[in-house]
Amino acid sequence: DYKWVEGFVWSGISGKGKVPNYDFLNLQLSYRFKDLNSTFRIGGANLFENFHVQTYGGPTIGRFLYASWTFDIYEL
């Protein structure tokens, strides 16, 4: 999914300041192995690595990639 966030003024414990506009693209692909009662997933958040902050004074956020293989033990 694609997300665009309009800039806003942040006010909190870390201070008060402007957070600029930012956008990012998240994607996840899943494949179900019925005979193994499991699902394999790969994906990423912020795939284009648009570095941004979500709170004033907060850390800069970049790309996050992941893979997982989950098993449904109740289906055995």
C-alpha cells in the first residue's frame, strides 16, 4: 500500500515543531503451503527508502525488509 502523510505541527514532551510531508510504499507477498500448514511471507516497509521523521525530534526512519515462515500447529 502507498501512504502519503501531510505535514503537521507536533507538540509533545520532545518539544514543538513541524513534521514535513512524507510518503512511503509498503508491500507484502504471501504464499500458503497447505500440505505443510504454513505460510511464507516476504515484504518491506518504505521500499523507496524515503527517509522521514514521524514526530518532531524523533528518529529518521528508513527501509525495513522482512521474511517469515509461520506454522499453524492447530491444523496438524
